[in-house]
Amino acid sequence: MSPAIALAFLPLVVTLLVRYRHHFRLLVRTVLLRGFRDCLSGLRIEERAFSYVLTHALPGDPGHILTTLDHWSSCCEYLSHMGPVKGQILMRLVEEKAPACVLELGTYCGYSTLLIARALPPGSRLLTVERDSRTAAVAEKVIRLAGFDEQMVELIAGSSEEVIPRLRAQHQLNRADLVLLAHRPRYYLRDLQLLEAHALLPHGATVLADHVLFPGAPRFLQYTKSCGRYRYRLHHTSLPDFPAIKDGIAQLTYTGPG
């Protein structure tokens, strides 16, 4: 490329960098720096975060563990977790709905799992599903460190597509009063339809879906708005530590098969 052509594109490049500077920072922190530290330490970011939790958080205190993870993400390495703002929305809804059984798809480091578990009424049960076995091993340690036993919080390692059809027979889950979709947005629609097909959503069940605006789940949103089976509400939020990057949590109420 000649210098003249390069100079011609320079204003466009500068404009894009200025406009999307927050997205560029996010890319650097979640891809470039994270990849470098993974190679340097031989550990994943979730494993490094758990090491920090072990040395700084109070065992048996889920609130302190959550605060410690927030501090790690803000001051050490960006964790790509739900964060305190979205977390307050989630906890408020769990306390309001008081579900007997909750299904979480996408445990990740266990952050949202702790939020749900600490807000559940006595006798309730939470099943959480994590596809990656190495990440699931970290989440299991976080959950148990917080003081939640397997009777209250059961972690299932496996693909949501494979786990959902087995929930009734293998995990004695006949209905999910509240479902949190927090794995990969491109799988939200597939998994919601699996839950419908296996009759796991009772009338009035609440389905929460994170990251529906960033990175976004357009097919999922289109379906839930047009299929006639859900009442829809959007909670406008942003990414933790990146308030300029707007996101949202979709809140759905299941009204029946139609």
C-alpha cells in the first residue's frame, strides 16, 4: 500500500479508534492480555482468580467472595463476569420470585451462582450447568468455599444441549421456576426451545438472559417477542468496568405453550 493511500485511510482509522475505544480496551483486556498471562502462568484466568479468592476472601461468606471477585476483575484482570450492577437485578428477582428450583446455564467462575444461592429461600435448589470441565472445576471450588453444599447447589459439567434432555431423569428436575441463561448468547434460542420441548417451564416461570445486547442475541429476542409464549421486559445495563458499553438482561415470563 502506497503512503498516499495509507494517509487517505488515516482519518477513518482514527475516527473508529475514538468511537470504539472502549470496545478496543475490552478486546485488549479479554483477548491480548489474558492470552499473554495464560501462556506466562500456565493457568486460566478463572484459576488465577480463584487463587486470589483463596488468599483474600472469607470462607463461608458468599458476599465477601463476590466482593473479592469484583475487586480482582477491576484491579487485576477483567473477569467477564456478571458484576455487581447486574447482580443486584438478579438477586432482587430471585428474592421476589422465591423459586423452588433454579436452573443456570453457564456457571463460569460461579459468580452468578453465588448470587442466586444466597438469595434463595430455605429448601430451594439450584442446578448450574457449565460446558467446560476445567472451568467447572474452579466454579465447584468457589461454590463449596462459599458454604453451599451439593443438596442446595448441584453443578453439572457438560453441554447444555446434552444436559437439558437428561434433567428430569438423571437430576430429578421436573420444573424450573427460574432459568438464567448466561452461557453463549448464540445458544440461548436453542436451549430455550429445548426447555419448552421437555416441558421444564411451568406457567409463570421466569427466564433471565444476560448479554442480549452485547454481544447480543437477536434471534432469541425476536423469537421471545413474536412467539406469543412470553411477556418480555428488558433491563438496560452495561458491562462491569465498561459503563460506556451498553448491555441488557432480558426478563421473560412464560405464559404457556400457546
